[in-house]
Amino acid sequence: MNDFVFENSTKVYFGRGVAKKHLARLLADYGKTVMLAFGGGSVRRSGVYDEIRAILDTAGKTVVEFSGIKPNPTYARVLEGAALARERNVDLILAVGGGSVMDCGKAISMAARYDGDVWDDFWARRGTVDFEPLPLGVIVTLCGTGSECNGGAVITNEAVRIKTDRDYPRCNARFALLDPAYTLSVPRLQMLASGFDTLSHVMEIYFSAPDEENVSDDISEALMRGIVRDLRAAARDPQDYEARSNLMWESSMAENRIIKLGKKLDFQAHMIEHQLSAYTDCGHGLGLAVLHPVYYRRICEKGAQKFSRFARRVWDVPAEGRTETELARAGVEALADFIRELGLPTSFRELGLPDELPLAEIADSVELTEGGYGHLTRDDVLAILEACR
Ligand code: NZQ
Ligand code: ZN
């Protein structure tokens, strides 16, 4: 194993009824005013809003609502939320939703406590801030991003058409309430897309140095097999609680920093997807489903050792009679077959994007990472985007 420092400060409560069991006690540690942040209305339809609001009211909290946070949250909304948090002297932000609401909540928690321009000094540049954000708690209603267990916030700045992420450990939620039953109302395609996002996170970590046997890759292989099993079960029966609860914890395990320990990390597919999303507002998991096989077909021979291991250990592809390169390619095709099996999109057209997309401009804006096996150039990115049409 390579050297590392590990810390994860989020306290997780997992299981049926965790909000009713624990939220009131957790709220007692914070001041009177709570910003209740949520999305476009799913929490009202599912009954989660009523349940949480009743707990807040009974606890005697003054509730400041910040609602209508859309998928792929924007910096403009972050600034709006931060202004409201300042004006109302908010003591705790409670973000109730999926990755977009949690990320927006984290970004508001930073912007509300920062005097400068938090986009310029944090998202546009790495690692230049040092301050304590407003406390944040999260209640997850859609799992997949893993945002509940890290300090990452992915924000779109529409003015400059950049969607980017940063992980600021002090932005980790103080507590995360994970009730799998809260996710049962998620529409089937969204559930599968978000589950694929989890698989993508594990792959982006796994397909990077070191290639020697190590604990992080061992856990990643177990997670990938589990995610595939649980997505199959949830696709067959979306109300399967066992599958849905496994997917919820797999989502957190993929992004709570544990499997990143000692790893270089790739995340090139994510960088491409983020810019695709900045230009098209497509769903994150859906964009990743289209991009991953195309990207991996391009790089798998350079990382043949790891890709062939992926084929054998995750997809049970028989090694006999195949060279390492053939096995590596077979692993990528097993992934592509799985994406088709789930009914996720395999092209931009299936994703519902228009034929005319500014692909060259998107390619120009993609951040190139150093951690994967491909080390793409801007022209490689453009070729990948073209092949996704
Ligand atoms: O807005 P509402 O009405 O709540 O509907 C949402 C939204 O339309 C709906 N939904 C959520 N919970 C539901 C539900 N519908 C029915 N029942 C429920 N219980 O689902 C839709 C999508 O929600 P969103 O939060 O956008 O999805 P997701 O969790 O996939 O988050 C995507 C965002 O997270 C970022 C992505 O880039 C994207 O912006 N990511 C964040 C990461 C992180 N912080 O660590 C890592 C990821 O790689 C990712 O980039
Ligand atoms: Zn993701």
C-alpha cells in the first residue's frame, strides 16, 4: 500500500426510520435557525418533507426554506442560498435530497461563511481556502453520488460554462441520515442511472496506479460485484429493499475516501461528463453510461493488466484461450453489455441530446487528468465525444 492519511468526519445513521429515531436529538446540538434545503418537489410528493418538517417544528426550530434546487446545481443558486443564510443567521443547513441538493447545501455552507468569491478561490483553483463552513446535515432521498460521506460539491457556473468539483474535508456533513426506504420513490431510470454513477466512481478509482495487489482494489472489486448484483435485483424489482439498501451503502462506500487510499485516481470520464452536462444539462449517471465504454475501449490496452483483472474478477470472463489484451477488451464489452441490459443509454442520441452539439468546444473545456491509463489529449477527448453520438 502507498502512504496515506485517512479521515472521515461524517457520522452516519443508516436504516429504516433513522430520521424519526435520531434527527431531533441531533438538532439539539445546533442553534435555533435551520435552513431546510430541498429540490423540485419529490420530497413533498413522497411524504419526506412532512416527516422532517414535523420533527423540526416539534424541536422548536425556526425553519428557513430554500427549495427548487435543480439537478446540476448552479453557482447562481449557491449565492442566492448563501445570501439567505446570512440574512436569516442560519445555524445549520439541512439538505434533504440527492447529490444536487447535498452539493448545493455544501456550497451554500461555504459561500455563507466566506468573504471573497468562493468560485474564484475554490472551484476555479484548487486548495486555496482555509475556513470553517456553516454546519451541514444531510438526509438522503436518492443515492449514487456518495456526496453524503465526503466534502465534495459539484457546481455549475453557467456564466463560464464550467461544471467542476472540489472536495473540502471541512464540508463533510456533520451527520448523514440514510434511510433506504426514502429512496423507494425514485423513478426506475433515475435509480439505475444513479447506481451506475456509483459503479463509475469505483471504476474511476480502480483503473489507476498502483496495479500491485492492494486493499483498496480488493474492496473495489467486492463493491463492483455487489453493485452489479444489486442493480440487477433492483432493475427486476425496484421495491426490493435488500437491493436498494445495499446500493445505498455501496454509494457511500465508493465515495467516503476508503477505496481511494493509496490510489492515484483517474476520474477522466467524470471530467468529460461534467462538461457534457455543463453544455447540455444531461443527467450525470446517464452521461457516464454513454461515455464509459467508449473511453475504456480507447485506453484498455494501455492498462491491460488491470482491465483483464476486471474482466476475470468482476465479470467472471474466462481467461482461458485469451491473451491479456483480449481479456481486457472482453471486460470492457461485459461492462457495455451490462449498460444495455439495464436499459441505460449507449449514445448521445439515446440520451436525448440534439444531433448538433458543440463537441469541439466541449472538448476544449474538459480538464485532463493524469491518474488513468490513457493520459488523453484534447483530441482524444473530441474523438471520444464523436464516438458517443
Ligand atoms: O428535485 P426533486 O424533485 O427532488 O427530484 C430529484 C431530481 O429530479 C429526483 N429525486 C431525488 N430523490 C427522489 C427523487 N425523485 C423521487 N423520489 C425521491 N426520493 O431525482 C432527480 C435527480 O436528482 P439529483 O440530486 O440531481 O441526482 P444525483 O443524486 O444523481 O446528483 C447528481 C449531481 O451530483 C453531482 C453530479 O455531477 C450532479 O450534479 N455529483 C456529486 C458528487 C459528490 N458530491 O461527491 C460526485 C458525483 O460524481 C457527481 O458528480
Ligand atoms: Zn459521479
